[in-house]
Amino acid sequence: KPALVYGTGGKFDKSFNEAAFGGAEQFKKETGVEYRDFEPTSDTQGEQAIRNFASRGFNPVVAVSFAWTSAMEKVAAEFPDTKFVIVDSVVDLPNVRSVVYKEEEGSYLVGLLAGMASQTGKVGFVGGMDIPLIRKFGCGYVQGVKAAKADATVFQNMVGTTGAAWNDPVRAGELTKNQIDQGADVVYAAAGASGLGVLQTAADNGKLGIGVDSNQNHLHPGKVLTSMVKRVDLAVYNAFKDTQDDKFTAGVEALGVKEDGVTYAVDENNKALITPEMSEAVEKAKADIIAGTVKVHDYMSDNSCPK
Amino acid sequence: MTTASVPLPNWISYGLIPLINLLLAFFFSGLVVWWIGESPWEALKFLIQGSLGRGDAIGFTLFYATSFIFTGLSVAVAFHAGLFNIGSEGQAYVGGLGAALAALALDHYVPWYVTMPFAVAGAAIFGAAWAFIPAWLQAKRGSHIVITTIMFNFIGAALMVYLLVNVLIVPGKMAPETRTFLEGGQLPKLDWLMALFGLKLGPAPFNVSFLIALVMCYLVWLLIWRTKLGYEMRTLGISPSAAIYAGVPYVRTVIIAMLISGALAGMMALNAVNGAAARLQVEFVAGAGFVGIAVSLMGRSHPVGIILAAILFGILYQGGADLSFEMPTITRDMIVVIQGLVILFAGALEHMLRPAIVRVYQQIARA
Amino acid sequence: MEFFDILVSILGSALRLSIPLLFTALAGLFSERAGVFDIGLEGKMLAAAFASACAAYVTGSAWLGLLAGIGVSIVFSLVHGFASITNRGNQIVSGVALNFVAMGLTVVLGQAWFGQGGRTPQVPGDGRFSPIILPGADAVRDVPIIGPLYANVISGHNILAYMAFLAVPIAWWVLFRTRFGLRLRAVGENPGAVDTAGISVTWMRYRAVIVAGFLCGFSGTYLAIAQSAAFINNMSAGKGYIALAALIFAKWKPVPVMFACLLFGFLDAVANFMQGKSVPGIGEVPVQIFQALPYILTIVLLAGFIGVAHAPKAGGVPYVKER
Amino acid sequence: MSLDPSAVPAIELVGIDKSFGPVHANKNINLNIAKGTIHGIIGENGAGKSTLMSILYGFYQADQGEIRISGKPILIRDSQAAIAAGIGMVHQHFMLVENFTVLENVMLGVEGGQFLGRSADKARAELERLEKEYGLEVDPDGIIEELPVGAQQRVEILKALYRGADILILDEPTGVLTPAEADHLFNVLRVLREQGKTIILITHKLREIMAITDSVSVMRRGEMVATRKTAETTVEELAELMVGRHVLLHVEKGEARPGPVLLSVRNLTVKDARGVTMVDNVSFDVRAGEIVGIAGVAGNGQSELLEAIAGIRKPFSGEIIMDGQPVAGLDAARRRDLGLAHIPEDRHHMGLVLKFEEYENSILGYHRDPKYGRGAFLDLNAIRKDAEDKIAKYDIRPPNARLRTANFSGGNQQKIVVAREIERDPKLLIVGQPTRGVDVGAIEFIHRRIIETRDAGKAVLLVSVELDEIRSLSDRILVMFAGRIVGEKTGETEEQTLGLMMAGIAA
Ligand SMILES: Nc1ncnc2c1ncn2[C@@H]1O[C@H](COP(=O)(O)OP(=O)(O)OP(=O)(O)O)[C@@H](O)[C@H]1O
Ligand SMILES: Nc1ncnc2c1ncn2[C@@H]1O[C@H](COP(=O)(O)OP(=O)(O)OP(=O)(O)O)[C@@H](O)[C@H]1O
Ligand SMILES: [Mg+2]
Ligand SMILES: [Mg+2]
């Protein structure tokens, strides 16, 4: 019986967790196998939830969000025969699969679009909690923007430095407003639930937002340029599936553009916003990345971003 | 006639009335559960099973209880001196720094029992330090300690986050937390104690700081009811004017009471940091400081009462986790509701039932 | 972007951030002027935010949201009244208790109803109070100085924001120019005098806390469906306490209360703006400093460097005739 | 002025009964007061006078009994009802909003309209009219806390008149007044009587009863023990009725053998919180083996003087020398170490912690004494033993050291304090209102202890508003008026002479 532990954002956060939920649902639809899930509302609950599932014989136990890293380290060691999957972080244990994404690549693509869509040549980035992972988003985004407009400016802000930062749309909105006041006309939100505040503010001020994790274009049709889709659903789906057909492999799995782990979203909500030359350019960039002719720098490789 | 000044026997004032208040709090909590469409009885069942059903469950329960004993004592000591210390949360948080620094400094070189006294001292000193400024402001400037301690909770949080994110974090790690302490920096679990009762502790982080907590209960009892300082604190707490008459030094007493209160709050970190997580994490206090208020009110600021109340809340916290796991519609925040209701009924509404009970009592007394 | 634009931007942000403080502080003003201390402002704000978000989401009407927010907030006030007025309980303890109830209940219900980790779903357009562009805002936008000030600072807020500032003179007038205000202030100074004047102390105080609830309803609603578009766990984030501090800082006077709230709002805005930027001379200042600034300032102010603030004499003391 | 018995009385109280928890403050009280008369009520502290009046004014609710106003039974549920029935009251402790203006205080509750603006002007006019008519000058815009007590009392009276009271209750109005103010007050009362208003006057001062009332009732321990036409009674009779037996308050005591000076006060000035001078450049000595009494109308600075000597209140200037050592800088505890004992005026708020058990109060202020425990700890056994000894020696009832202090009666509470302070056998004993709210038996007991203390060669400083107490105990009497010591007399001095001095008239 597979089990899924969400991040603190909650199951229907229209973003990260909802994507994970989607993957699990798809698995259920295809295989008809039931699964259990749990939504911790505070950091302290994660460890107990993971342990509870493990001790009740659930397998695999999938935990999305880096917040459960240390919890996973502990519990996975306690239950060596159970298969664990952690998303967005690396836990180096024989029974743990760590799924990480090349967010820099996806961010590069949306950055490229942002750069082209911006009239002012100024764009913004609002991150959630100030951690390397989010800086990685920002770094890829900046590279994309510069690729489109070498002289463009990118304002970068972080909502906060604790878990609360994922849950503070008000502050996120204020930061967005600041960036808009400074001239930004496209703002990329990589801030979980706080991102909703970013998109809201952008829409309220007639500017464009960029969604993250799952396709958020529909939140404000015509006001969301695109979304950097992170296929968390894939990670969950694969985890469940592989364990079922016991093809489970431990170790690090890095999903990038090539593996279709990250991409940008186009649907009827934002078709009008993406001009032919934009889609042409972004598709080319995509091809180049896959071909390896374009190399997007990964912030976490050296904790720094090329200026 | 008014019943306010009719004396009641202790078993009613300190036993029956708090019990009834507690039951009221639970009754209303039950209503909430019922309101969101779950069965209160089912919920209660899960709550009890999840907190007392298995060895590790009991372990977790006592683990939480340990934290609450510390914070409960913290609130109680201040309360006896007439001070309402809402700052235990922040004092515990900052105390964690002291405990962690001791562990980080020593764990490479010495076994845990050598580190422990330093960790205790560190936690106590940092906690007390965080209580000092509010205490001083209350004593010297008369700035309301309730507001100042609340403010210090926020300031403490900002300070700790800054340190964890920019100073103590392990480079390259995502989560803002210190490195994991080695054995030498940790407080060992109490498996043997559980074993005595034929229980398996399992993964539960029930650890030595529980014993430290019990020692503190005894010391606090001594302080309040057996020492001259305690006598002065109680005098000040009950009747400030009598304290002046008796020559109780206001400034000194207030500050000392708050320092002790802060130190006790700080020691809560021993349980969470050195005992359980073996590292200093952001927001590790997780509300234990506030639970202390409820615990102290329920326990009538007496160590024995506090131990009982702390265990009760331990049951709530551990059982609540299991409950929310079994009944996903009930999140663990249900505990916060119960906690609030307990404070409301055992604290703010403590006199609500007294007149009625006095009448009943007088009926029986006459008959 | 040169200094003036920055200023305009910060001022606008400061204004937005000070609104919830203003409503809440005014709420505290009425309650405490009547001798009922209210640490529970925080909780009332939170409960109101949740109620308004739910109502607005379900009905799609911002005004019904406001109504719900006010209603729930008043219910909390009444509980506080029941504990501290009728049962003469400790007012601070009661306030603390209600804060916990609000903090927990909102998440429990939110999770049970919407399954979004305690948040409510996004409230669609009409469910929100959206910015109002004051007449001529766009016209004067390009006029130097006043143009941007009018267009970006004065104009472009939602109706609640303007209500907040309207509430200040009204509060003043009610407190100092009406019978209700006279009695309210009297009951906070010497309930005995009010009682012997043949006025019910209890009823007076209840009315005061109800007004407080009413105003907290606005601040909560503003948080949830004006400033943002949904309820978020613990979204009041200590604003209730800051408002309380502003109230003390302003020595329980309406107009100073407004300035105190604007000051705290300004600090918050600066904190947001400064983050990531480096202060000349000092270099990059950690955000935490700015985040802690309002609290630190509060301490400094409370330390009496503003001169002793005289709380209403009967504040915090239940009215007990017979021992 | 009509004292015609056939006329319907203005006020009839029938079987009024009231308890505060254990305190039976009013026991089945019956009282008739004729219209257009001034009726006095006297009684010890704690006798139940204020309670009875507060019931008539609807401030408290009687547990039983009926109130009739000019014949009609009425239910006085709250002060509103009382005011409606034409009753006005000036409370023992003023009921004024201190940071309001006089006008605001007068208007409170009868604002005449939702909005203050215009109605305030009307009120001002009316107020000024009343001030003229009765000669009760106060500045309508003065802030209460800045007014002298006398003026504040005028405001209270104006409040009542403004509400159109026909029945005016004054609870110990002269306690806080200078004689001049008191005389003025009485003139006002006479004017009111001429106008047919009915007045009830509570006081401890028999002189005043004789001077102004038409009839008088006496209360003792919650009961109404007698009512007399003033013309047909005497001070002696009233005094006897008050305390329940023939009073010879003169305790027999031997000659004083004054020794060396143990307390000397030099140019002491004390100001209260508002900066008003309460003790004004006072100097005097107290010698070993003598009792020095300080007489004076309440509120003339005796309390402040006492507290300054005890180290509870900071002097503004001047010296206090105890046994040759200046102590102005020391706190209460240090002064105790030097051999000071202090029986405070207010046992409920200073002398005792009512929530403590008896034995805990038996060490209040001396808890740091090594005899009650070494080092940081208290030796409970020693303390309880010690407490039980005192209980036996002072016949404190019930004899139970573990009983909550609040559950002792006032007299016994007072004995607890007296025992604690006197058993220290101090060098210097300062005593404030030792027998306030204490029954006669206890009074004599306490008086004897105080004299024994003197005879044991201690210095005793006694402050009391009860002249008889002062006269019967003191070897020397200092009379205090308006913060000054206006003269010194011996214990044998005539009551009248002292009275005049206390009034600030003769020296
Ligand atoms: N509000 C109250 N609650 C409890 N007990 C009270 C209250 N007011 C008075 N008492 C008690 O009732 C008794 C009578 O009090 P009361 O004030 O009527 O006496 P009094 O005759 O006015 O004394 P005094 O001459 O000092 O004014 C006293 O024992 C007093 O302690
Ligand atoms: N302020 C007070 N607070 C609490 N209890 C009080 C208060 N005043 C009086 N009491 C209680 O009321 C009872 C009677 O007090 P009071 O001062 O009237 O003494 P009393 O009735 O005159 O008795 P006696 O004077 O003969 O000792 C006592 O139990 C006393 O503790
Ligand atoms: Mg009286
Ligand atoms: Mg008495």
C-alpha cells in the first residue's frame, strides 16, 4: 500500500502539493490501487506522519518537500525494508530515492519568456523561503531573462527565512508591488502558497505573473504569462508504480527538461500572451538544453550565480 | 447574599472545580469535532490509544509532557510573584541556543553526562537572559510585562532565525538548522525506565531531561513554599501593598522571579534540542511556551498540579497527532483549540461555577 | 529609480500595511477606554479574517464577507465580555485563551472544509474589495510631486482603507462628544462613579467590547479579502499585539493612534523594501533586523521614553462591588 | 421644620438584612425618618452604616427587607431607581471620575441627550445656578484630581442636587474636612433642610450629631440598637449605645518614666503622589517609656507621617533618627532590624495578606529573621510553634494557625497584627488606628498591651482619630492640623481644648 506525505502547504495548494496529489490520483485511476495520504500543517508533524505510515507497513512512503529531509533520514534508517522517496532533497540511504529537479532549466525557459514579454526590460522574482533551492530557481530565471534581453534588470526578493514564508501572500504581494513600482512588468513567483499573493498583485496591477510547480495559468486567465511546471506528479506516480512492479531504485534522480521533469505551460489561458516568436525562441532553447548546447548554471553546484 | 468570600475546602477549590472546568473545555472541544462531522467518541478513542496505547506512544506523551513541565513551571513561578510571563515561548527558543552551543562545543570531546551540566546551564542562562529586559522594564519602568514579553517572543524568533540561517546553518543544507550533535552532545533516551514497566520506547524521544524536569519541580516547590525568597514572591504576588509594608524589595524580587522563570523556560530546550532532535532547529519550541500557560493555570501553579496538567497536554499533543492521522479531517491544530478552551475555562472562567458550587456545598453542609 | 519614487512606493505600501493595525488599535481603544483590556484583538482579527474569507468565497460577495467577519469577531468579544465582565475573570488570561481558540479553530475548520492546509480557497474578483482609483488619479499622475502622491499614495486603495481613516475622526467624536463616549470613558476610570450615577457598568462595558469586536471585524476582513484574496493560517501574525502597542504608544487617544499605526506600517514597508538592498555605510542589513524593528521599537517606547502612558485607571480590574 | 409624628415619614426601612459572605453587615434593620429633618447615624467602624445607606441608594441589594419612600413601598434595584425616587448620596469614598471636569462629573448619567454639545451648556447654566443658591463654589471646568478634597465633596453634593434629590445621604462627610469646611457644610445642610429636604448624616463625631441633627440612630455590629430625638439624648448615652456598655475608655496606667530619646523627627516634610504637601516640616521626639499620641482629624497628615517613619513612604525632606541613627535612607525591612515595630492603619491591605494562613502572617516583615529559618530556608515548625504561642497569649479566636487569615473577624485579624509587632519586643512601636473596626473586648486588650509595651521601657508613637483613645493612652499628645503640629498637651487635657486645636482654631 503506497502512502504520500505532503508539504505543509496542504493538499490543494494549486501548486506543488496539488501536483503530487495529481500523480497519486493518476496512479490510483490506472491501477485501482488505493493509497493513503496525510497533510501535515506544521513542521513537527512530518516525521510522525512518515513514521506512522512506515510502522503501519505502507510501502513506498513518499514525502514531498525538502522540509522532511531530516525526518526522512531518521525514519528511513529505522525501517530499512521500507522504500522511501523524498522529493526536492537528497537523503543518502540505500532504501531512499531522492528525486530532485533541474529547476534552473525550467526557470531558464520561463525567464526567457519573461524577458521577451517585458516592455520595461525590468522583471521580478519573488522567492518563498530563502534557501539554496529557491535561489536555484532565481538563478536559472535570471539566466533566461538575460538570454532574451542582455541588459534587462531582475529584481529579486525572498518572502522570508522560515516555513512561514511559504504561507504569507500578504508580504509576497507587498514585495511584488514594490517590484512593480520599480518598473517590473513580469513577476515570477517561486513561493508556494505565497505565490498566490504574487500572481494576485500582478493581476490587480495589470501586470503579468509567472506560476510555479503546477500549471497556474488558470488562476488569473490572461494575467499569468506561463507557469514553470515541475512534474512532481511524475515523481509520485513513478515511485508508486516502480514499487508495485518492484522496479524501485534508490539513489538520486535528477529530472530536467530532457526527462520532461520541468517545463513551461501553455494552455488556452495564456495562448494569447505567447507570441509566435516567443514560442519559437523558447522551443529552441528547450532543444538546445536537451542537446546540451545550452548549459544552465545550477546555483547549488557552487552556491553562486554567474553575474 | 454574595458567595465570593465563602471559604471552601481545598479538595473542592483545587480538585473538583478545576476538574469540572476541564470537563467543560473538553465538552466544547467535542462540539467542534462534532461540528466538522466527526464522532467525538471516535476521536477520543484515537486520542487515548494514540497517546497511551503503545510503549512508544507513552514515550512520546511523556516527551511532550517534559517540555510542558518546564514551561509550566516557568509560568507558575512568575505567576506566584504576580507576574504574567507570556514570554516562555521566546525564552525557551533562546534557551535552545545556550543548550545547543554547549553541545556543539563539547560533543566531540566528552560523554553526554559531562556535557549535560553545561547544556543545562547554557539553556538556563540564555533563557533567563531573555527574560531579564522585560523584568527590568517591569520593575524599573513599569512597562507592562505582558506586552514586553510578547514583543520579546517576536524579537527572539527573528534573532534565532537570523543565527540559524546565516551563522549556524550547515553550508549547502536546505533547512536552517545546526549540525547533528554527536552522542556526547545528546541526552540519552530513557529506554531502561520504560523497560522497568515492560514497555518498549521505540523511536520515542523520551529522554533524560524528563528526570531533570522532575528535579526542577521539587526545587520550585522548595523555592515557593520553603524559602524566604518564595515567601516574599508570594507576598508580592497576592498583596503588593502588604509587600511594601513587609519591606519586600520590589525590583529585586520581580527581577529574580523573572530570571528563574526564564531559566526554567530555557531548560525546555534540553528536551527538544539535546534530547529529541539532536540539533537546533527553527521554531523547535512549537508553542510549548504557550502550553505552559494552560498547564500552569490548570495545575494551579503547584508543581504536582503542573506535572499532572503537563501529562494531560502531553496526551493531547501525542494523541492529537495520531488522531489527525486517523481522522484526516481533524488537524492537529485541534489541540490548540482545546488548549485555548482549557485556558478559558480553567483560567478566565475559574469563578463561573463557584457560586453554584458554594450553594450546593452549603446545602450539603447543612444537611 | 530615484528617491522620490521610492518614497512614494514605500508610503503607499506603508498605508496598506497600517490599515489592519488602525482598525485593531481603534478596537482596543474602545475596549480599554472602558476598562476592559484586550490581548484578544489578535484572535478576533484572525477569526474575522477566516469568517470573511469563507463567506466571501461561498457567497462571492465582499460585503457579506465583511458582515460575517464582524459577526464572528463580535461573538469573540462577547465571550471575552462574559469571562471578564460577567464572571470577573482575569482579562489577560481570557484574551490569551481566545487567541488560541481563534488560531486553532480557523485552521481546524479551514482544513475540514477546504483541505488546503487550513487556508481558504482563493476568493474570486467580486468576493474581494478591490482598489478604487480616485477621480482624476490618472489625470494628475504626471504632475510632479503631488501627482504621484495623489495617484499612488492617496488613491488606489480599497474602500476599507478609506473607512479606516474615516474611523479615526468618528472614534474621536464618539468618545469625546457623545453621551456614550462620556460614559464609556467614565466606566474605564471609575466604574463606581458610573454605577452610582445610575448607569449599568456591565452593560456599558459590554457595549464597549462589542464596538471593539465590530472594528476587529473590519481589520480581519481587510487582511483576508482586501489585502489578499484568501485566509491563510495565522495571517494576523502578531498584528494584534503591535496594534496594542500602538495604542499604548498613543496613550489611548484616537488621532495619535492613527499616527502610531502609520509609523508601524511604515517600518514594515521599509523592512520589505530594504530587504536585499544594502544600506549605505552599513552594507546589507539582515531582513530579520527589519522584521524585528517594530517589536524593538515597541519595547523602546514602552520603556517610557515617550513619557509614562497613563492607562485608564480601572483598566484590567473587574468591577467588584461585594467581596 | 416638621417633626409631627403623624406625618408620613420620608423614608421607612423595614427589616433590612444584608450579608457579605461571612459578614452579617446589616441585621433586620428598621428605621423611620421624618420629612424635612436631619437624621444622624452613628456606630463603630464596621457597624454597617455605609452598607445600610448603600442599600437605600441601590448600590447594594438587601437580602431581605422593604424600603418605603414617603409611604410608598418601592423596589430600589439600582442607583437609577434611587435617583428616580429622589435619593442622592455622598459616599464615604467619593464616586468621582478623577480626570473628568466638574461639569462632566455632574452631567454623568443625566446628560440630557445623546450628544454633549448643547446639553453641556444647559448643564453648565443649571450647575452655576445651584452653586449660587447653596453657596457651593467650584469651577465647572476644574479637573477633579486637581481639586482639594473639600471642593470634591461639594461636587458630590452638587451632583445629588443636580439630580433633584429630596433625600440626601452623607456618609462621614466631615472625616475629610477642616473644621471651617465642616461648618460651611453644616450651613449648607441647614439651608437644604429649610427647603424641606430630608438629610441623613453618618458620622463618628458625637459633637456633630448634637450640633446639627434632629434625631439620631445608633448601629452596633450590624444592628440598629436605638433611635433618639437629639434633643432628648446626651453624648454619654450615645457613646454607651454605640459600644454596647458603659464606656470608661480610660485605661488605668501608671506614671510614665521617660528615658532617652529613641525616635526624633526633624523638619520632616512628606508629599503625596500628586505632590501635595501632607506633612509640613514636622519635628518631635519620642522617648523610651512614654506613649506619644498624635491627635487630629483624619486626613491631616497623620497617616503619611506614620508611613514615612515606618519607611513605607519616601520623605520629601527632613530627618528621621532612630536610636541615634538616621534612617531616612533605609527601607522598612532595615528599620525593623533597628528595632522598629509598626501596627499599620489598614490591616486588610498592609498588615496582613488575607489569603495567607495565620502562621504565615505571623512572620510578615520578619520572615528574614534567622529565628524563622537558617539561610535561604524557612523553618515552618519553628514558625508555627511561634504562631501558636502568640495565638494562646493573645487569645486569638479561632485558635488555629492553619486558618486562612481572611476568615478571622476584623478584631481577631487586628490581634494577629498586634501580637506579631509587640512580641518582637521592639525598641520603638508605632501604631495607627489600633482599634478601628474592633469590638470593645478586643479594644481593651489591645490598649493594655500597648501600655505594657510602654512600661517595658519602649517608645510608643500612637496615631488615632478616636480622641478618647488618644487621651486615655497618651502621656503626651501632639495635635496635627493641615500637616503641621499645632501644639503639645498632656494626656489629661480636656476634650474640648483638643477639639479646638484639631480644628486649627486655638493652640
Ligand atoms: N463590599 C463589601 N464586601 C464584603 N464585606 C463588606 C463590604 N463592605 C463592607 N463589608 C463589611 O461589612 C461590614 C460593615 O461595613 P460598613 O462599611 O457598612 O461599616 P461602617 O459602619 O460603614 O464602617 P465605617 O464606620 O468604617 O464606615 C464590615 O465588616 C465590612 O468589612
Ligand atoms: N476587606 C475585606 N476583605 C476580605 N474580608 C473582609 C474584609 N473586610 C472584612 N472582611 C471579613 O469580614 C469579617 C468581619 O470583618 P469586620 O472587619 O467587620 O470585623 P467585625 O465583623 O467587626 O468583627 P470584629 O470587629 O468583632 O472582629 C471578617 O471575616 C473579615 O475577614
Ligand atoms: Mg462606612
Ligand atoms: Mg468590626
